[in-house]
Amino acid sequence: MKRSSGILMPIFSLPSPYGIGTLGKEAYAFIDFLKSAGQTWWQLLPLGPTSYGDSPYQSPSSFAGNPYFIDPDMLAEDGLLTEAELKEYSFGKDPQRVDYCLLYKNRYRMLKAAATRGMGKYGKEIAEFRKDQAEWLEDYALFMAAKKHFDMVCWLEWPDEKLIKREPETLAFYREKLKEEIDFQVFMQFMFFRQWAALKDYAKAAGIKLFGDIPLYVALDSADVWAAPHFFKLDERNYPVQVSGVPPDYFTADGQLWGNPLYDYDAMERDGFGWWIRRIAGAGRLYDAIRIDHFRGLASYWSVPYGETTAKNGHWEKGPGMKLIRVLKGWFPELQFIAEDLGYPAPDVAQLLTDSGFPGMKVLEFAFDSRDESSYLPHTYTRNCICYTGTHDNDTLLGWKTHALKEDLQKAKAYLGLNNAEGFAWGIIRGGMSSVADLFIAQMQDYLGLGTKARVNIPGKAAGNWQWRMLPGAYDDELAEKIRTMTELFGR
């Protein structure tokens, strides 16, 4: 990877008058800002639809795009919405927070109005899209239509056992019965990918690369599991036998119980890891680089019996390791993979990182633990890594300053020469920019000097995450020039 830098900024955090960031003019403006600031990368969080809890890491599909990101103004420019319809629905009054309840209530009504016109105007293109993406799209559209038909309950609780088991005659029956909703689901995916393709082309022309994120695991209540249960550790009723999590540690006495179904890697290997090839192919159409979240699960993963209320009673199982990684590198030589290898170091994870050649991650907020010598201190880095101020799971730098131990702050100030004239956040950004890491990424909130209220996610907190939004006009040419000056100073 060429020495460079970028900014972590979720699509949902962009300003817009429609309650959540979209693929519209603010996304294009942010690309312009990145170019002006001398950046190379725009790092994003997963782009899939969200479900209960609003997390982009628990999506009903590994392939689909989030309909909330479809830009209404662009639909109006296409003649699919009227000015009156743009103003008809409320999406919340707080420009700094996403109101997911209002989005769920009103956004699909707005998109339905667009679909009544769009399915006719773009009928030929939609048919071609449907044919090209049939491998995942038809199952996803039927899955979402069936969920709506059955009051959004998990597919394991659908009242029709034959649909759960995907009996061919039953699938055909519901494809006809739910045709209108299925067509609507297909239309939303068509519009998402149409708008995304235009945005990606704009980014490429500006010299900005898109850096995406894929969760290692998929949600139980997803089209992925429903459509391919044989690739997961499920019982005869399709309920999980074992689920994902992480063991107890210094921070969490009970560990973390995520609840995702675990993969049957033996079945996947017998299939040549085709499921993973298809998944990465889908992500590769979206991004120039892909971060594999919870990379350590490819070396070994924590397996918890289904039904447990904590992760304490789990055990380690061996992951697919280089068997899978060699397949992915062979199929996708043009893609840059990044390993999210955060957490307590383990020999098998370190070895897999070395064998894969993927760059790992270094987080500056973890570097200054006064109780221990950290491997995240910049003088310990090799070039083949990504340095972050913090990730979406961390506080902002100013929030960290407020909540960190006094001794940790003193260590950071001594190490980086932090001072009031430069500013606390800018001093830490300088520390990352000047490191030998091939890539440096800062959260946009840190460039804006925002505190804890702008934090994106608190791991383990069930509600209130994924809501932060940047205010309109938050950045300007002066900020872009300041970032560019530092970027050029350190050869990025």
C-alpha cells in the first residue's frame, strides 16, 4: 500500500434534510473536501440495510444496500418524486442525530411513491439489474417481503414451516403472492446501486479510493442464513447450535455474546469457499479496499452454545486460516484487504496476519496505557499497518481526553509533545500522520474537534448508537488546507 491517509466518515453521518446521510450532494461534497484536503481514502462503515438495534454490523443481507441512503433529491431530479412529496414526511428535527423510528415509519412510504413511477421509467434497466444480481437479489427480495408479510418476526418464527425450509413449491407460491412487495424491494436495490455507482465514479475521477468494512459474521435473521443454512452450524430446525462472541476479559466479566450463527467451515471448504467468493465479489464492486472486521475469528473463534445468556461458557475453535485467505487473494488480486486485529494478542492471530501479508491496525487511543508498554505506540510500528486516531468503536479524541486516566494523558503529552497552542486532537493526529504506518486514518469528528456526543458506537450498549450526524457547513476550505498542509508535510 502506498503511503497515504484518509478519513473515517459513515454515510449515515453526512448532513441531509432527510434524517440521515444519503448518496446525494453532501456525499459528493465530502469527496470534494477529501480531495482538497489531500486525502486518498474515504473509509466507510458497512452499507447494508439495518435492522433491530440499527447496527450496520447486523444486517439482513451481506449483499444489499441500505434503502435509507437512497437520496430523495436525486429521485426528484429523475422525476420519481414531486416537491410536495419531498416535504410530506418528517424524519426528525435534530440535525445531529438519526431518528431510526421515524425513518422506518416514513422513508419506505416516500420510496413507495418513487417506485410507482420508477418501475415504469426504468423497467428495462431494472430487469437487467435483476438478471445480473439474481444470485442474491431474488432471495433477499423474497426474504424481506416475507418478513413484512409476517410482521417482521425472525424467519425462524414464520408460521409457514415449508417457507422456512425453502420447499420449491412454497417459494414459488410466495413469489407470486408477494410479488408487489418483492418488486418494490428490487426497485430499492436498483436505485441504491445506481446512485452508488455514480458516486463511486465521481470518487475515482477525484482520485479518492473507497475503503469498506465487512463484518466477519452475518446476522441470524438474514437472507444469507435463510438462503444457505447448510453453510452454518444449525440444527434440524435451522436454529443455531453454537453462536459467536468473545470470552471474558479485563473489561467484561461475562465476555460479549454476539449471537451470530457460526459458519460450518468444513462445508464451506468442500464447496471451494464459494459463499465467501460471492460475498467478497459483492463487496469488491463497492470498494477499493476491504477491512475484515474481527479478523482474529479466521484464526480461531469463540464458540458459545446457543441459549447461553453470557459468553462465559464458550470455547475456542480453529478457524479456516490461510485456506480461506489463499482462496480470496487468488480470486481478488486487485483488492486491498485490511485485517481488524484489535484486542489481546494471540500467537495464532499474529501468525495468520504475518502469513496473509495483510496490514493490521494500530489505534492511538490504545497506545498510552500507563500500566503497560503498548504495541500501539508509534515507535513500535512497521510500515505494513494502518494507524487510527480511533475507530467507530472508540470515543472521539476530545472525548477520550475527558475520560482517560490522568496518567495516560500525561504519557500521551510526554510522548507526542502535546500542547495547547497546537491543540490536543491535532497533536495526536500529527503523531499518526508522522508514523511509519503506510496508511493513517482519522475520524472526521477529530478533525472537527468534537466531544463524546459525536461518538458513533459504544460496544455492548444496546441502544443509542449509530446516530451521530455532522452539521451542515461543519467543514470549510480553511480546514481542508490545514489537513492538506499536514498531509504533505509527512509525505502522505
